[in-house]
Amino acid sequence: MTQAAGGSSMPPLIDPVFGDIQRHQAAWEALRQALGETDAPKLSHEDARSALVDLVGASRQLALARFRTMRGAIALLRYLADALLMPGAPRLPIEVGFDGSWETAFGSTCRAVANSLAALSTEPTVVDRVAESIVDALLIEDQEQAKRAARSAISAFVDGGR
């Protein structure tokens, strides 16, 4: 495999959470249009209902999103914070997709974030990327030794250096 920019020979890791965020943004904008809150023509009642259904689905997907990178985790949490703190807007009607319970929706989101963070420390792709970075930086020939170093580095990062 040829080396990519930045020295890594692995292809860039695409985090699916960015697609979830984009889907939610599009659904939110479609609902705003349906309600006549944009410069675009107001949509029909049926189109508005469809836009709300799409927003609820996108919100549920966002609440259960699994990220694969720290960049994805940060983007998701920042986006959720902005959506939840937006004054006067039901931008994130996730409770609708969780039996109408805000607590269930928030608990499900917290669990998804915690599970994704835990997975970052054990996902083979992440370990391989860290190992390759170690190999590139230190010119280590032994890939298995680099993977052990990667696991150790990830563990120290996840566990606070213990």
C-alpha cells in the first residue's frame, strides 16, 4: 500500500457519526422550511409531517450514534450540546423515538457515547493505526511489538496513565 499524506500507509478512517450529524442537519432544515421559517416556500401539510418524521428518525439515530474516532466523539457531543441548548427550538425531539421519555432518550445517548468511547480503546483498526504511527515515528520493524506498544499507549490514555 502506498503512503498517504502524513506518513500513514492506511486509508483515512471515515467516522460514520459525521453522516448522522449531516442527516440530522438536513432533517432540521427541511422541517424549518416546512414550517415557513426559511426563505424557501412553505411546504404542504403532508410534506411538513414527513419532515417531522424524518427529524425524529434522524434525532433517534443521532442519540444512538456510534463514533469511531475522538474527532467524531467531540463533533457529536458539540453538535448535541448546540442542538439541546438552542433557545426555543425542538431541534432534537429524540424523546419521541424513546417512548416519549426524555430520561430514556438521554440515558440511551449517554450509553451510546460510553460504549463508543470504550470501543475506541479496543477496536483493532484504532490499535493498528496507533501501531503504524509508532512504527513510522520510531522506525520499529516488528509490527507485533508496535501493536503491544499501541495497546499500552491506548490503555494509558483511556485509564489516565495507570
